[in-house]
Amino acid sequence: MDRSGVVVVGAGIAGVACAVELTRAGVPVRVRERGHVRGGRMASKRFQGRPADIGAAYFTATDPDFVALVERWRAAGLVREWTDTFRAYDRSGNHEVTGPMRFAAPGGLRSLVEHLAGAVPVTVDRLVLGVEPGPVVDGESCAAVVLAMPGPQAALLLDPALTDATRVVQAQRWSPTLAAVLRFPHRRWPDFRGAFVNEHPVLNLVCDDGDRRGDGAPVLVAHTVPEFAAGHLAQPTGAGPAIEQAVRDLLGLPEQAVDVHVHRWTYAKPTHATADATYHLDADGIGLAGDAFGKPRVQSAWRSGRDLGRALAARLG
Ligand SMILES: Cc1cc2nc3c(=O)[nH]c(=O)nc-3n(C[C@H](O)[C@H](O)[C@H](O)COP(=O)(O)OP(=O)(O)OC[C@H]3O[C@@H](n4cnc5c(N)ncnc54)[C@H](O)[C@@H]3O)c2cc1C
């Protein structure tokens, strides 16, 4: 990497949005991602060739610039309006709730991050181990480094001498979730699209993935409450039967699932916003971006990365 360039660690939507802005401004940038693919928590996994979303369930768009990006994804055939109507379940029954339009991606939300990345160079399967003053990333000097990931993951990389950034990530609090993909023989549930589940010991969200994706496949994706997830982080697969039973009881399903896949998110969502700013950038050339700088949403993560990219371009340009 050119000493004048920026290393972005993390190819979730925040890191990719940051790299896109830097590229646009002519600043050399390299993105390094420890996973096999781009997308981060906008994650999809294929089951017999069919994708299911195992991270973010959907997203909403209110920021005019983000709305414009969503329009570009829609024009590319990647995104669809899913629904503004969910059901809410609680101890007394269930009722319809309307809210903002929720968007979904037939090819999985990850496809949107891939589209946004375009020609930005992303090296996958590249675990970054440490950031030292300089900044120096894994022994290599650069003009600035961006850690676009949950704070506890960034904390693992930061030299304690980098006090500003270390203080910011240490102030963050994150909660876990398990996401279970339940594949059934048939669609035997009432029309509900998505369901918020309140006051439940296991579940907080169930989505009809066949409806969300528009192919009508008999697939549900359930997210658990943090307290339940916390007890199963060591052995997430072992939580499958309890999640399946909870979903069947909730929706009155007569059939067992043919397959249950459980994905662990140790750092699923920040529990409160870090600060008023949409990113962190200190005098050491260390930047932090992600959904901790706003509400725990796709839109906040994108805005954080975009804003940090602009700030870095202004500083380095
Ligand atoms: C279960 C769940 C449900 C959600 N539901 C919704 C929803 O309905 N609506 C909504 O708007 N948002 C939702 N979210 C939140 C949304 O997914 C996030 O806000 C957004 O995707 C965060 O993007 P990011 O780029 O900040 O972080 P991430 O997507 O987490 O990206 C960080 C990246 O950094 C990489 N990385 C970490 N450490 C290293 C390292 N040392 N070296 C290299 N790479 C590294 C990771 O592999 C990852 O790819 C949900 C999240 C989860 C987990």
C-alpha cells in the first residue's frame, strides 16, 4: 500500500461506503476483510442454492442520500419494497402494525454491499491483526486506517497507546443474537410477512423469508432475544430445537422443520449510540465507523462510513 493511502478494515456496508467515497476523491484505498465474502452483518447464506438472510432482516431508508442509493439498487433489480405491515405478538395475542417501508433483496442483502463496492479493491480472507501508532497496520505504514466493525472487534486490533480510538470503542456496548433459518416441507402459516415478538423468552423477530424474497419458499428466519443468545454462544447449534419449538408454538405450525441452521452473532447490535458524531477520526489517523454511531441499522452504518470517507478525503486530499 502507498504510504498516502488508506487501509479500511471490514467490508460491511460501513467500510465499503467509506472506501467508495475515498476512491471517488482519488485517495488510494484498500479494503481488508477477514471473511470469505463482503457484506458483514448484511449476511446471506445459501441453502441448496437458495439464499436466506441470516443477518439484517431488512432495512428502511429515510436519509435522502441513502434513498437515492436504494433507488440505484432498485434500478439494478437488486432490491424490492417488501412491506410496511408486520404483526406484533405479545402475551395477549397478536395484531397488525404498520410502519415504514421495509426493503429486501431477492439475492440476499449481501448482494447490495457487493454492488456498492463496485470496483473498489477488497481483499477477502484477510484477517487484520493489529494497528499501531503511525498508523501502522500489520507492520505496514499508511496515511490513515479505518476500523469499520463492532467496537469489541476493533478493540482487539488497537494498540492501547492509541488512546482516543481505544476510549471510543471501550465505551460501546453490544448485544448478541442467534439467527435460525428454518426450512419447512410446506407453507403452513398464516400470512404475516414479519412478526415482532414481545415479552418472549426466546424470540424477538420472525420473518417469512419466502415472502421477503418473493419466491414463496417455505422458509422462516427467527432472531432470538439477547438473553437467550447469551446462554448459547458456545454451542449455538444446540439452541436449534428450542428456537424451532418456540416458532412452531407462536405460529401454530403443525409440521416440524426439515432443517434448522443457527448462526451466532456475538456482536449483533450496539445497545446505544456512541456519540452525537456519525464517526470517529482522531489526530493519529485512526477512524472508526459503523452502526454504533447512530441507530443499529443498515442506513446508520452506511452514513457513518460515507461521512468518515468524506472527512478523510478532505484531510488527505
Ligand atoms: C441478527 C441481526 C439483525 C439485524 N436486523 C437489522 C434490520 O432489520 N434492519 C437494519 O437496518 N439493520 C439490522 N441489523 C444491523 C445491520 O446489519 C448493521 O447495522 C450493519 O450491517 C452494520 O454494518 P457495518 O459495516 O457497520 O458492520 P459489519 O457488517 O459487522 O462489518 C464489519 C466487517 O468487519 C470484518 N472484520 C472484523 N474484524 C476484522 C479483522 N480483524 N480483519 C478484517 N476484517 C474484520 C467483519 O468480518 C465484517 O465483515 C441487524 C444485525 C443483525 C446481526
